[in-house]
Amino acid sequence: MAAALLENLTREQYIYLVKLVEQAKCYEEMVKFMEKLLIGLTSPGVLELTVEEWNLLSVAYKNMIGSLRATWRIVSSIEQKEECQKNNEHVVLVKDYRSKVEAKLSTVCARILGILDSHLIPSASSGESKVFYLKMKEDYHQYLAEFKVGDERKSAAEDTMLAYKATQDIALVDLALMHPIRLGMALNFSVFYYEILNSSEKACGMAKQLLKSSHRFPTCVEPLMRDQLSFIDFPMTRI
């Protein structure tokens, strides 16, 4: 498709292309089309994304970052094995590749965090949309904290905590207790305490509190809870 044509599409045409490339699992293209759509929505308060559009944006970035996070975990695991076996030449190669993956992760996170701060959060007019975007901000700071080290990791963790508190303040007022976004917030934050802050006691306490209320959640969230709370050392009962 000619570049000139891509610059002159309607909102509906961009959304069609986003859905098209989603079916083809071309998530980088999906992100590109969503970002082109957002170019025309740069004035806070003028126009904001619909629920469908914000979900498409989330899916696009989540899949793109998800692939990179999976790559980073695999490469990091291989690096540890090579270090244990004292294969120093291999270690140098793996470290170099890992640094390239981390650079890509940083770039993707910076892009979506910039979009959230410059447009989506200021433009959000409803409590639900504000919470959705702030939760995304929380997520991507947490993704940075997964691989950063030293002061950068500390800063990313602090930013995650600030985003969570901002999200929670609005969610407590504007969203129902059993709202899926509130559940997602609670699940993610328990994982944050476990994986990033290394506070297993706090994480398990939060997770167990969720389980005590699990009978009130929709049945469809059971797979999500099982996946997110897999660090708990006791069998999960049916929701």
C-alpha cells in the first residue's frame, strides 16, 4: 500500500486495517496503524478512542511486547546456563544479543508510555477509560522493571507503584468492585510484589484475599486467575 495513501485514510479505514493485520498476527503493523490513527487525536479533550479502539491498541502493544519479553526470558535462561558451564565465548555472544532485545523492549515501552502520558490519559473523559489507560501505564513500567537493573530497576518499580496508586484512586470511586479492570489491577499488583519487589509474603497475602472473594467473580476469569496466581503454594479452588 502506497505511503501517501496510508497518510490519508479515514478513522474507519485505519480500524479496518488494524483488524486485518491482527488476524494476520502482524502486531508491529497493528501498532503502526493505531499510531497513525492517533496522530489526528493529539489535542486532549477534542476526541478520544472508543472502547473498541483502546482495546485494539492494548492488544497490539501487548502482543508486540509479549513476544519480546518471551525472547528475553529464553535468552536470559540460556545465558545463565552458559555461565554455569563457563562457556565464556558463548556468554559474550548471548549477552550482546540480550542487550539488543532489552533495547527493543525499552523502545516499545517508551513509545506506549509516551502516548499514554501525552494524549490518552489527558483525553480520557470517563473513569473507566482513565483506569484502563493508567493500568496500561502501570503494566509497561512493570515490564521495564523486569529487565532493568540497579537504579533503573528501582525507578521503574517506583513508577509502577505510582501508576497503581493513581489507578486505584479512580477505580475505587468509578468502577464496581467486580469490574474486570479492577480484578486485572489486583492480579497484576500481586505479581508485581512477587516478581519485582521479591515480597512473596505480601504477594501471597494479596492473592489469597482475591481468592476469598473469588466466588463473586464471573466464571470466565478463572483461567486468568490460575495463570496470574500460579506462584501460590496451595491448590486454587473453583471460582
